[in-house]
Amino acid sequence: MKFQGTSSYIATQDLMLAVNAAITLKRPLLVKGEPGTGKTMLAEEVAQALNMPLLQWHIKSTTKAQQGLYEYDAVSRLRDSQLADVDGGERVKDIHNYIVKGVLWQAFTAEEPVALLIDEIDKADIEFPNDLLREIDRMEFYCYETREWVRAKNRPLVFITSNNEKELPDAFLRRCFFHYIKFPDAATMQQIVDVHFPGLKSELLAAAMKTFFDVRGLPGLKKKPSTSELLDWLKLLLAEDISAEALQTKDDKVAVPPLVGALLKNEQDVSLFEKLVFMQSRNR
Ligand SMILES: Nc1ncnc2c1ncn2[C@@H]1O[C@H](COP(=O)(O)OP(=O)(O)O)[C@@H](O)[C@H]1O
Ligand SMILES: [Mg+2]
């Protein structure tokens, strides 16, 4: 089992190395990086490349670790017990019918090896990663309601992503292989764009890339645009049939790009950019 990138996902050498290291170590791969740098997509692509089904668990601020294991649906059982004469009361006798299996349970009991994505773990509260230590380490947990151990038949390939909104506990980090997806350099970005827009006119691409990296390089931005924003913007430029010339001023100075709302997502950043353009025009 080796991951070598796919035709729709550009993986740098060190990212491939990290994926394969996590596979070898049989540890979760913890992927950090700016939003929009392809963390979620990595899990999808690796699963596809290695021909494994992918189970996804998208974490919210209210998500509890227990939900990934199982939940006991006591309300349904109570209701069914009150209606017991209707279906003969068979269903209600077996507590297994009221255990709702979470993604970890499903991953552990799958017949074939699966990939498991725990997406945006930093959204959850601080106890969440600690609550999953044993499950991730030993690949087993106990179900109190049915009095059974749920143990992994095959160790799932685990991806954990984080946008770095919270620090993760040391005990948790110790159990993972870590990789930070650096923001792509211009050459890598070019490859990513090629994957999404094959046959894009080279003048437009060059002008758009220059504008994009100019915008990103602006000191003091609150939210730098990332890969997914560049792709959105290019899509719009193509849809609106905007030419390369419209993105450049003749003397190669920065101009406010058309459809800037795809790149800059708050008013302070837009006005910062406008100020820069204004100052340049005065210095001309
Ligand atoms: N290396 C890459 N190769 C191809 N597309 C990419 C790559 N990185 C990012 N993208 C594009 O950016 C979008 C956002 O990626 P996503 O995985 O959702 O980012 P994240 O989870 O890091 O916020 C993807 O849908 C994809 O279109
Ligand atoms: Mg994501």
C-alpha cells in the first residue's frame, strides 16, 4: 500500500512521504494547514487511490467523542415498549436494536480495511481529542449497554485534520504522525490550477497568478486567500470572460482585481488593498 498522488490531486513529495509514513507506522495522520489547502480532499483522494471506502466524521463545536462510538436511543426504545403489542414486542427486547453505531464502530467492524476522516478536530472542545486517545491507540472500546467490546477487525487508516484554531493535547499528538501542508509555491499552484482548468489560456493564468500572489503578499491581511479561493476566482474570470489585460495595469502596478470578492472576504482587507492601489497611483 503506497500513495503516489492522483490525477486530480497534486501531492508534493513530502506530503506523499507523510501519508506513507502514517501507513507504515499505523498511526493517524494529523494534517494541519490553512483552510483551503486540500486537507479534506487529501483523505478523499488517498482513500480512492488505495481503493478503500472512506468514512467521514465532520466535527462541530458540539460534537462529543461518544457520538463517534455509538449512541443509545432510549427514547425509541421507550416508545416501542409502549407500542409493544403492535409488533409483538420482539424488537424492544433486544437492546442492540437501539444502539446507533458511530463512525468508529462502523470503521472497526467493516469487513475490509477502510479509511476514516476526522475532519476539523480543532472545532470540538478541548476534551474531545483526549476522549478518543484509547480508541485511536488500541482500536477498541467497550459498549456498556450491550456489554461487549468493539475491536477493530482491520486497523482503519485515520486522517485527522485541523485548521489550528486550538492546540491539541500532547498525549494526543504523541499518537499521530504530523504533517503541515505548506501553502503551495507558484509552481505547485500552477499544477493544481492545471488539474482543475486544463487548457486555461497561459496569459490569463500568468496574470491571475501574479495578482493572486500579490494579494496574498499584502502585509496585514486578516484572511489571506488560499487555493480554493484562487480556483473560485478563476472560475468566475472564465465565466465572465475577463481578459488577461483587465487584470494588469500597463506599468505592472497593483490594481484592484475584478471580482475581488472571491479572494478577499472582509471589508478591512478590501480597503487595505484599495489604499495600497491609491498610494501607488499617487506615486506614479
Ligand atoms: N493539492 C491540491 N490538488 C488539487 N486541488 C486542490 C489541492 N489543494 C486544494 N485543492 C482545491 O481546493 C479545494 C479546497 O480543499 P479542501 O480539501 O476542502 O481544503 P481544506 O480541507 O484544507 O480546507 C478542493 O476542493 C480542491 O478543489
Ligand atoms: Mg476541510
